[in-house]
Amino acid sequence: MRTIILKVACCVICCAALLGFSAWASAQSRTEIDVARLGPQIGEAVPAFNLKDQYGQNQTLESIAGPNGTMLLFHRSADW
């Protein structure tokens, strides 16, 4: 019975140490992101562009603009 208690205690201590280390490591590797420097902000003009869409057609800011303007959404994906 005593060996079971010692094994459980050892496992709990090891798990706590691993969790503490991973929390410390992730806190150390984070850098603050300045959102204002990521790209165009709300209301700012975007630079002219000419890019291919998923169908291979060239798209420009003028070609996608509607009668009320354009809303561009930049989405960062881990799949790229």
C-alpha cells in the first residue's frame, strides 16, 4: 500500500512540475503584438493591388469594389 501511495505521489509531483514548466515556457516565449502595425486599419486606404483569385482571375481593388465601397478581410491561416 505504501509503494502505491509513493508512486501516486511521485506521478503527481512529476505532472505538476511538467505543467509548471510548460506554463513558464509559454509565458517566456510570448511577444506582445502591436495590432496597429499589422496592416491597414479601419478607414485607411489600402495600396493598389492586382492578385489572382481562387479561379485564376486577376482582381484589383477597383474590380471588387461595390457601389458602397469595399470591405477587405485579412484572415491568417495556419494552413498556408
